[in-house]
Amino acid sequence: MKVIVVKNASELGKQAFDLLAKAVDEGAKTLGLATGSSPVELYQEMVASQLDFSQMTSVNLDEYVGLSPENPQSYHYFMNQHLFQYKPFKQSYLPDGQAKDIQAECGRYNQILADNPVDLQVLGIGQNGHIAFNEPGTPFDSVTHEVALTESTIKANARFFDSIDDVPKSAICMGIANIMAAKEIVLLAKGESKAKAIKAMVEGPVTTDVPASILQKHPHVTVIADQAAASLL
Ligand code: GLP
């Protein structure tokens, strides 16, 4: 696991963009994308760039159950706002949070991932070490599944909603095995609230208590963290 410590968020976006541009230059066809505040500066760099994604595919990590793509809190909406409206891909996949049959939707998404192997996966990390919505305790061999969000994740994400009661209670999310299948992974972290999770991920034992710790076993991971997020390393 390579760790790059940067001065600030804009530097983080630039470094992440350089890695992404290199992967695209080397022939990447499918990008794995993430939501949350961590990748925002990367998406700004992508939007400002000359890169053309119109022949590429994107797959996102997760979507809330019950939110439509038009709902401003949905991850569909987030991706359109930050990236897709400016830089369309040939095909962009996210789980369908409104699917009638969530089990079937998880199966469909696993098939999409099998058909579109991810060349570069962008990841954030939760304060409790979760990746996507794979909370502590999630098996490392998990594939796309419905996840009940933990109290701490609901609290952490409440800032994006009018009230904590509006935060969905579950999500459809790629499993840890799906994430580990990516050829290359770039994990982004900003701020002191991530410092403990970053330390546990990089220096701690590989344990399902810290889902991100499994990344120690992946052959090509770069962590880009600002000084606050890297402060306990
Ligand atoms: C949510 C997302 C994760 C993300 C995490 C951290 O729980 N499902 O994919 O990594 O939040 O978000 P942020 O980047 O806003 O700190």
C-alpha cells in the first residue's frame, strides 16, 4: 500500500487525477467511482481536464435504497451534479435504489461488474473504516448486497439531509470482493475525522472490524491523504 500525504484538498484532487489520467492513458476502459466529499476535488479535475470519457464505462459503489435518481440526496444525483453532466461516459452504472426486488438488483449489479472489470476504483473511507457501505463485520468475500446502515454512518451522513430521520436506513452496495477485484485502487481521505480509520487501515491487522484493512492484501493501492487524515501514521 503506497501512502501519499498532501497539503490540502486541491493537492489531493490533483494527485488523484494524475493517477486516473495515467490509468486512462494506459488503456483503462472502466472506472469505479465513489460518492461523498472525498472524491469531489478529483471530479473537479476530471471536469476541467481535456480527458474524454465518452468511450468508457463507469460503475459506482453504492446507492441508497428508496431514493430516486432525481432526489438530490441520491448518489445518482450526486454523480450527475459533480461529473456526468460535464463528462458523460458511454455507460454509467449505479445500483437502482428503487428496484422492487432488491435481491434481484444485487444480482444484476454483480453481473454488470463481471461484464465490466474495473481498471481503477476510487474509494473513500468511513470514520469506522468502512469502504462503500461495507460496515465493520462485513465478510471479505461479500459481493453486491443490501446493507443496513449503522447508527454511526447514519449520523455521519445526516449532514447531507434535512433531518436525521430522512437518512435512508439501507443501501445497495458492492461487496468487499467486488472492490478487491479492481486492478488498481485509489483511496482518498481528508480531515482529522478519518485519522483513526487511516491508521487502522494502513498499520493495523487485517480484520473485518476495519473493512478497509483488507486493502493491505491488494497488489496496487495508493492512499492519498491530507495531513490531518494522515496525522496518526
Ligand atoms: C459514505 C459512502 C462511502 C464514503 C463515506 C465517506 O458512507 N457510502 O463510500 O467513503 O461516506 O464519505 P466522505 O467522503 O464524505 O467522508
